[in-house]
Amino acid sequence: MTSTMRWQLDITAVSAISHRGEHSATTTTLFRREKIQQPNGSAALVPIVSGNSFRGALRRIGEELLRDVLAYEGLLSLSAAHTLRNGGSLTKVTGEPLSGERLHRLRTLNPQVSVFGGSGGGRMIDGCLRVGKVIPHVLETDHLMSRPAPDRAVLSQFDTMALERYSRFDDSTDHDFPAVGRTDAATVDGSSLMRYEIETLPAGTRFESFLRLDRATDLDVAFFSDVVGRFVESGTIGGRTAIGHGLVRTRFERTLLAGDEPKELDWRTHLRERRDEALEVMEALT
């Protein structure tokens, strides 16, 4: 039997959230925006974290969980590793495209592929996961929220957005700078100072999103529940995580939408007992 599950996510930014948009060719990196229709019929461009970015963050968590269990470091082809880590790319294969019983075995022995899908083995592989966009709770999105703001005014995006400024100095004249063999001519007369800005949603901003598994097996649900748990524990959204952006605190409500309540399954033990077969079937992603 399969189950259809939904996780309703309530996310609060613990540090500033940044997510680069398409028009960021200057020293100011603008937040990605989407057009949102307003109740009065007008439209507003609102900062939103894409579902693609959120799905990618979850996919990387899933790949790391799977890698820790199957210990396939250094054993996979490059294309198979790409499929597991970032979804892969559709390329021609010399043999038969992945289909039928081979595809079924792959999904049965690899919950990462079954949940997230990807491109490998000469075909697109559909996953059972649906990911929502991460929508901030601002005045322009209040009518879309499942939980309207309680007893407080909701700020407009224009009052919510922040602009963080950074400076980078040339410290090559400092006494503790490492000695170099030669100096590039292009850097001799260059500016010693670089300033840049990043548009962010500040800490404290509340977001809503959702995750849904359609007709997932017990193995899929057990695996993905651990992915969600790891995201709640230490996940991030958006970019610039290396400088402290993207930290979040997440709460969720899980609901069974269709099918039977999934049985508890130790997916780690299940895969360890079938490790050789799981590694063999992953070569079909080449």
C-alpha cells in the first residue's frame, strides 16, 4: 500500500535570508521576486524563495543521509553521483534507457531517487515529492497565508526588506600578509576597496511552505521523514549560508491525505542489508 502525506511548514528566519534574483549584475544583489495578484486587483512583485531552491536543499540532505548509510563514496560514476546530489542531466546512453523492471528496482532500493526523482539512465525519473515555494508573511501575501497574522499589523515588503552592506579591503600591505613571488601587473593600480550590498529578508520573518509525498511507499515516507527531521534540526534556505544567512527555525504539521498510515520502517537497516544490490542498481543511472 502507498500513502499520500503532506507537511505544512511554519518557518521563521533566525538569520537574514538572501536569494539572488535574475537582475543582479551590479554590486547590489537583489532578492528574487515573483508577481502576486492582490485582493484589490493590482499586482505586486514580492520576494519569494523558489521551490527549486528549497527542493535542492532537501535533496542534498537526502543524498548525505543515503551516502552515510550505503558508504558509496568513490564507488559511483560521475553521472550517478550528479543524479543523486543535484538531479543530474538528460544525456544519451549507449544501452537501453532505464525503464520497466530496472526502474522499479531502482526506486525500491534507492529512496533518494524514488522521492526526489532526477535525470539518469537516458530518461527523466519522476519523484513522488512535491515542494511548495517558501512565501514570506508580508502585507502583500497575507491573503495567501494559511494562518493570518494574529493581533498585529503585517508589514509591507518595503518595510520588511533590508539591505546589508559589506566591504572587502586589500590587505596586501599589512605586515602579516604572506610573501609572494611576484605581483600581477593588473593588481598594482587596482582599487584597494570593494563595497557590495545584499538585499535580504531579516531575521524574524515568518514563512509558509509545504511538502507532499504522493503515493509514497513505507520506505519513501521513512526516508523522507528523516530528511524533514534533519532540515528542522539544521537546514537552511536561500543562499550565502557561508556568511551566516539562511538559518531557520521550522515547525510542521504532518497530515495523511490518502491511503493507509505508513508502517514504521528502519530504512537504514533495510538498505544496509541490501547494500550490494543497491550499489549495483545505481549504475543504471550512468
